[in-house]
Amino acid sequence: QVQLVESGGGLVQPGGSLRLSCAASGFSFSTNSMYWYRQSPGKGRDWVAWITSTGGSTNYVDSVKGRFTISRDNAKDTVYLQMNGLKPEDTAVYYCYAPARKSWGQGTQVTVSS
């Protein structure tokens, strides 16, 4: 059974940082690309970042380039999203996604507010 469990969200002031984690189980994590998505209130779920199975390539939506970094530890079956320079518009529920398994985590809330 595929399981993705996100953690690390919370309330942070503008300009602050958070690191999200997504622990995977039930599939061969090290051979799968992984994604982070986010969903703001009243909006659809949007892609944020992507990383290949080895971590050798990454890509980001333009709005987070230079501020967010996706990484992974295949020994721990975990993918991360380091978020720096957070802005109020980054407020959303963040989800990790395994496209090969079509599986989503439950999400973790990130709120950026003073």
C-alpha cells in the first residue's frame, strides 16, 4: 500500500523559512520522480517542484525559483522542500505526489502571515 506522509508545515512570518518532509512507503521510492504541489483556498492544486529519482535534476514553478529547494534522501525514502523567503502568497496546503503511483499525501498546511 502506497503511503505518503507530509510534515513540517506551520505558521511563519513573511521572510521566514520552513522545511517540509514527505516520508514514502509501499513502493520503490528510489526509482520514482517526486513532486510537490500546493493548493490555496478556493484554487486548484498547482505544481511547485519536481525532482528526478536520483535527485540529479530538479525544476520549479517560476514563482518559487531561487527561494525553494527540493531534495531527497533515498536511504530514508523521503523528499524535502526547503522554503526560504516565504511570502503570504505561499500560504497553502502542500502535498507530495508520486506520479508513477498516482498517489498523494494528506497535505501539510503552510501559513505565512505577520
